[in-house]
Amino acid sequence: MAAARTVLLTGSNRGIGLELVKQLLGSPRPPAWIFATCRDPEGPRAQELRDLASKHPNLVLVKLDVENPSAITDAAKVVEGKLDGMGLNLLINNAGIYTPTASLETVDAEDMVRTYKTNAVGPMLMAQAFLPLLKKAAQDSKEKGLSCSKAAIINISTILGSIKKTPDSFFRPVISYRCSKADLTVDTSVRGLLSVLPILSEKHSGTLLNWEGKAIPW
């Protein structure tokens, strides 16, 4: 994953997002810029992220709520200013809402709408807002075809979003999360994700892959 010079991740203050930041920073050739976004970079939940930023000048914390279109637009302006003419190679849409108690009997309209806004609409708005920077990176690249080191959007999803796999995984209903978007350690999952990113190309566009790069039936 060293080839991507500039990377932006949503939901970076915990879980997979935070581990992605850590492993990117610790890679043999870390990106020149890593933009780690979360809702409240100054709040208590982002303390570990702030500690990392104090030690790594290439890590920039950006306030961003993927439910809020104007917040996304503001974040895009901050990132564009920091890049100072460079493009954005890799956008990783990782932010998501997971409500473990949302069964068919208990889920309500408010939870469904909020989850869709974050898990489904949010990545689309992110793609729109950062598309000019992604296009800039692609135009400046000399690489052929598509790749994460040229310009790419990666949406972190879950096997719970697979319709075909529903019978195998419905022991955990989580209706709102399942509709809008299993179980490894975060470290193993992220190591797998980062090993898959460099091999992605045009043939993988639009596919649902697991952490090992194997296709998940949808």
C-alpha cells in the first residue's frame, strides 16, 4: 500500500479506520499525506488519533461527518488546500453505523434512515466531493489502467450486506446495518485489506471482496 502518495479515510478514530491509519503510517513507504477524518477530532474518542498525529507530520486530522453534506464540502476544501496542487490517490470510505440490537421486530424508521445516510448515502457524497482531487491524481499519474496508487475509491463493507449469504449470517440480524452495507481481529482484517489494495484493477471495479481479496457473492 506504499504506492498511494495521498490517502483519505473516513471513520478514522476507532476500529478498522484507526488500525488502517496505524498500519499505513508504519508501512515501509508511508503515504506523503494521510487525511484521517472523524466527527470530532478534538473529542475524547479521537485521543489516540491525536497522539499519532503529534508524532507523524504526514498525518492530518480533518473534521468530517459523512451524514452532513456541507461538512463533506468543507472537508474537501481543507484537504485540497493541504495538497497544494496535488491530487488524492485513494479515498477509503470506512465510516459506518452499526446497531447490534436492530432486529426486524425492534428497528425503527429513524434508525433505518440514519444508517442509510451514513453507510450508503455518505460514501456517494464523499465520492462527489472528492472526485476533482481523484481526477487530478489520475491525470498526473503515468500509470496505465486503474489502481489504488493512481486514483481509486474503496468502500469498506461487510459480508452482512450479501443477500446470498443471508442464511449463513442471520444469527446476527442487525437489519439497518445489513440493508445499508465479520469476524476477525482488527489487526488481521486491516493487514488483509492493505495486501489486497495493491492488486486491485479495472476488473475489480464494483465487486464485493473480502479481506483476502476473494469475491463475496452479492
